[in-house]
Amino acid sequence: MASITSREDQDGIVIGWQVRVRKKGYLVQTRTFRLKSDAQVWARSVENEMDRGIFVSRAEAESTTLSDALDRYAREILPSKKSIGPELARMAHLKSGLGNMTLAAITSSTIAQYRDKRLKAVGPQSVSHEINLLSRVYRAAIMEWGIAIPGGVPTVNVRKPRLPQGRDRRLRLGEEQALLGALPPSMRAIVRFALETAMRRGEIAAMRWEHVDLKTRVLTIPETKTGVSRRVPLSTVAVSILEALPRRIDGRVWAIAGSESMGQMFIKGRRKAGIEDLHFHDLRHEATSRLFEKGFNPMEVSTITGHKTLQMLKRYTHLRAEDLAKRMG
């Protein structure tokens, strides 16, 4: 049974209508509306769902803003993730665009409007990351925090931006020699090692001697970008590069401390060599493509590079049409 009572200010003027729905087996549901007609509609809807045994309270979803949910996600879940900095930046954008809205009020249409607005400022990959974060927050709200979301996770029905074609930048004739010649010995060894292993810059920077087995020619990466460990087979060239390095007291393999320092030294050397539009990550593309050109099959290459799906492996693989033409005869 629903009861609707008026709420009045100190002058006796009606400023709203409070609804209370009581039914055996359910907690009392209370909500206040500005219009009596809205109160009546809500009361009938709740009573109908209770009669059919499908009622789930939306009170928490209707009182929790996205900003509140993002803050809770940052406190409880984000510390267990690897890339905290980028996620915090994405949270700031979501708060700016949708933060004042409640979890119940955000719909697929709302998110689509946010997507289109953001695409005018940043690229599709950045927008996709933000929508994916929003999806994770909603799933945490439903599965971890017990918040009932009317209609479920709204991002499910939102079309993701079309991602640009992956970079196909490979080293051109003479660039490898020019780049190596422009780098100091410590960085030169890192670039050569990257081309032999297809490892990410952060993985190389984090290498420690305790994870290197030169006898079996296997390097263990305890934790990768995907959150799991990986064992990387080392070529004879990769082993020779490591054997030539001096052993450090602190256990680190490379004298250059940190991924960012490696990136800065790479850019400096690239500019000195007069090479345009080449990123350190392009070395991973180059190395992966070279593995295919040596005759390794996709399963073998993915074992070396750590790619989890063939689709991702294809994005990092760019075989030269000229080389394939020579093999075709």
C-alpha cells in the first residue's frame, strides 16, 4: 500500500510530495517528488514490480553520483591495477562530463553524447579507454558494491569509436645503423636487445639479473602489461648483448634507470640521427615483423611477444610487401 503526503514550507505552501510504499517482504520505499502526478506514477510502478516479485530498490543508484562511484573505485579497486596514473586522468574527464549525474540517470544515450563531445577534443583510442573505465565502474557497482542499476550497465549499448589503423612504421634502409651510431653504448645495447626480443620499453627497464637464465636462454618477466608473467626465449644475439654488460650491485640489468629515461635518450638519439616519426614502441613492431619473416608461426610469435589474441598480434605485425614478393618467386 502506498501513501502520498504533501511536504510544505514554513508558510504552508506545498513544495513536494513524499511517497511511502509498504509491502510485506520488502523494506519501506520512500521517495519525494515535486509533482503529485510523478509521485503517483512512481508509487504504481513500485507496487506493480513488488506484486510481480521483481522489485529491486534503485535508491542507492539514484543517490550515488558518478563522481562518488569513481572516488570509491579509486580507493578500493584502482590500487590493485598496474596503470594508476592514466586511469586517474580518465576519471577526471568522466567527472567533468558526467560526474554530477547519478548512476541511475546515466543512459546509453547520455554516454553516446559524451563520446561524441570528447571525440572533438581527443582521439578515438582515448575515448574508448574512458568508456571502458566507465564500464568497469558500473560492473564494480553491481557486482562488488551491490548497487542495483536499472537497465544494467549502460555502456553495453554504446558504439565504441572506430580505432585508427595501427602504426605500420618499420625501420627503413639505413635507419637502424644510423640510430645505433647516434646512441651512447648503454642505450645502443637496449635498442639492439629490443629488436631481438620484441619486449616493451617498461619490461626492458624493469629487468633484473635474478630473472635471467643465460644457460637456458630464457628471461622471465614476473609481471607484464597484461598482469601475468611471461618467459621470453633469448636469441644468441640477445644473450651476447647481456653477457657483455657489467653486473650491477643493485641487481638491475641496465645502467639507465627507468622507462622514461630510456624514452628520452631514444628520442635524443633519433633526432641526432635525423630520423623522423620513429617511436621506441615501433621497435616492438619491427621485432615482431622480423620474427614472422624468419618463419615463426603466429603461436610461436605470440609466445615470444606476449600478445594474447591474433587480432592484437596483427596490429603489431607489418610484413613488407616487397619481401613477400621475393619469397613468392
